[in-house]
Amino acid sequence: MANNTGKKFGGRVKGTPNKTTSEIRDLLKLILENEIKVLPETIKNLKPNQKADIVFKLIQFVLPKPEINLEVNNKLNEINVIFKDEN
């Protein structure tokens, strides 16, 4: 028989955290904490282009992405890039 009442019967109560997700998050936090401790030594042993690649990938977590607006002038075939100043 189908439940046509609109009421929920059985299962988790709405808002109950998923135990598996919580355990995975805790495990990933532990792994990241350990990796961050050894990151300077790991980076020290990399080639310059590998260091630049790592810094480029990590910088997005420290600095916000700039807002960019493009203006296209069809008469002169120009594209002007305008970076929004956050101040």
C-alpha cells in the first residue's frame, strides 16, 4: 500500500546527521591536518614548476577571485578587462 497521507513513517528523522558522512569528514580532517604539517618540507623538495603549480592551486583558498567585467567594443575590435576594486 502506498502512503498517500503526506506524513513520513519510519527512517531517519528530518535533520538527523548521516553517521557515515560525519565519520568520513572527521577522517579527512585528520588526514589534512597531518598533510599540512609536512607540506613545507614536501614543497621544499619539488621542482620550481611543481612549486608554482601547488601555490597556484592553493591560492584560491586564501584569496578571493577578483570580479572581472568585460567590455566589448565592436567598432575597434577591442576587449577591455576591468577588475573590480574591493576597497
